[in-house]
Amino acid sequence: MKKAFIKKSWRSGLAGALLLLLAGCISENAANMEHAKALRVGMTKAEVLAIMGEPVKEEFSTPDRWFYFVNPVWADGLTTEEECMPLIFEKGRLVGWGNRFYAGYRSANSKTEGNSEK
């Protein structure tokens, strides 16, 4: 009887911890989306940091391309570009953010880079 109680308590504790972890991720996602409403083109990196906090530290982040976790797609515990909102800087100023902006930005820059090589 005592073993069953301990086993059940352990499972309940684990489930509770996972629930808190998930709730923390969800609240971080919601907070990042809410903070993004205050972003404006032309802001400095320092101004963005004051609003958004530190970006995720992943290999796809660069000094001029920051990512913030906003959309948990997978339950694998890994952070991927698809789960994040990109913020793009040029010359230390914010030029745009969001996946739609980033897709257009990448497309425009790849065409420009291709033309400059010819």
C-alpha cells in the first residue's frame, strides 16, 4: 500500500513539474508576443533589449538576427527557428520582425547577393 502511494505521488509530482514547465513556456511565448507590440522600426538594439529581454542563444541567431521563442511546435525540448520570431537589424537599428518580414527579407537579400556576384 505504501509503495503504491509513493509511486502515485512521484508520478503526480512529475506531472506537476511538467505542467509548470509547460506553463512557463506558454507564458514566455505570450509575453514575447505582447512585448513585440511595442517594437518600432528604427529602434536600437539597446531599446529592443529593454522591451524584449535577451534573445534565444541558438546557432541560428547572429548579431543582426535575433530570435525570440513564441510558438512551441514540437515537444522535443529543442528550440528551432520555426518556433521563434525573428528580429532583423541593419547598422544597429531594427528594420523589421516576424516570419513574414523575415521571409521577404531573406528573399530580397539572396537576389541582391546573387546579382552582385555577376
